[in-house]
Amino acid sequence: MIDEPAAEVLRSTEQLSLAEPVTYDVRIHGVFKTNGACRIEILEQNRIVPGKIADAVLDEPHNVYTKALDEGATLRVTAQPTMKDGKLHRLFITGAKVAPRRRATKAKAK
């Protein structure tokens, strides 16, 4: 059985490749519950990329994705990237949980 990320690579007329699953801390900027399409910000890269949530939890009310969108929360997601010319093209998200809050670092007094 071919999963959705592999199917996108096979169907594409562009040169796409499939990378190994990766964990990212992201913020969701938009999501369609009907098809899972989303726009997400990868925090450590400070950029917004297209994504697709392929997690059955998305169909449930008050799920981790829609709550994070409503609250502006950071999610730690597992996602399989498709790559184009060695650069991230789209993320296929297969799971998420609320990311631990980052602690602010205090400046040292001189």
C-alpha cells in the first residue's frame, strides 16, 4: 500500500523526493478540516510551508490541531517531508502533541 506522501511524489510531474519522517515544532496558521490541507510555520526555520494533516484525530471535535490554531499554541509534530530541488516542498503530518513551553533564558548580570 502506498501512503499519501509517496503517492504525491509518484504522481508529480516535478522532481520530488521523499525524506524520512522528522519531528518539528510548528505553529498552525490555517487548516481545512475537510481535507487536512494546512499552512504551518516551522519555528526553528522561521518560515511558513504548505502541509497536509494525515491524522484521523483531525476529524474529532476540539482536536489538538484546531485547538492549537485557536490558542496559538506550539505543536510538536511528526511529519514526512517531500523535497523539491533539495528544499522542503510540503509536510505530511501524521501525529502531534502540544510542545513543551520553552523557558526564557535570563541575561547574566555583569
